[in-house]
Amino acid sequence: MDTERTKPLPGDFAIWIFIFAELMVFGVLFIAYAVTRSLHREEFAYYQQFLDRETGALNTLLLITSSYFVVKAVLAIKQDKVQQCVNGLGLALLCGCGFLVAKTLEFSDKFSAGIRLSTNTFYMFYLSLTFFHFMHVILGMVILAAILFKARAGAYNHREHTGVETGASYWHMVDLVWIILFPLVYIIR
């Protein structure tokens, strides 16, 4: 008989339902992309070469780094190190801003070249998937900013840190989605 107590999921249970729903939506989009790519291999391979892989890699690095800072923030609040929690959240937000700037420049480059959702099937998927993710980054940053301000106001400590864990869980989902999206759209041919 297992006497070890199972550890609950971090954060509020409702966020896990939301995360599951979001992952299902992204999963369906990724499957649709993969199936369509398999039917239009040459078109996808041709247009994929015009994506900025360096910016995509930079964005991957920024999101992974931001998740590191979010982990540090969660660990800090569990030790009553409020300022370190605030600093970690602030650094994560800074990385998120870097992601948004880089992605905005990438979108701007495509739009100035006349690329739209209607350009072709590949760009329809590229713009839809990356913009949908972009909006999730913005929502994640709003959540992290709200947590930062609450932490700064003293709302969290080693006993009450569910809000920090909840926001961190959402942010990690955003990061995970990009880690799948980047190679799927930018790299795999």
C-alpha cells in the first residue's frame, strides 16, 4: 500500500481545465497544419524557407528564459522572498516583451512584403498559428503583471502563493506551445 501522499497540481485547479482546453485547441491546429503540410509538401517547403529562423530561435530562447525566471519567482515566494519573486516576474515580463517585439518585427516584415492570410495555405497557417500564440503571450504577460503587482503589495507569501503558481502554470503552457510551434512551422520540412 502506497502511503506517500500525492502532490496536487500547482496553482488553482480551474487553470488546469483552461490549460487543457487551450492545449486541445492548439493540438487540433497543429494536427490540421501537419495533415495539410503532408498534402502540400512542396508548397510548404518552398515558403517555409522565407521564414526568419533566427528570430524564431531567439523567441524560443526568450520564452525558455522567461520560464526560468517564472520558476525562480515561484521558488522565491515559497521562501517568503517577495522581492526576488517580483524580480523574477519582472525579468520574465521583460523576456515576454522581447518576444513580442521580435514577433511584431517578423509580422511587419511579412505584411510589408504583401503576405496575408489569403496569400496561400502555408502563410494562412503560419500567420494564424503564430498570431494565435502571440495573443496567448499577451494574455500571459497580463497575468504575470497582475501577479507581480499583487506580490509587490504583499498578497503572497510562503503560505499563500497559489496565485503565483497559477500564473506560472499558464505561462509554462504558453512556452510549451511555442516549443512545439517553432520546429513544426519553422524547421521541420
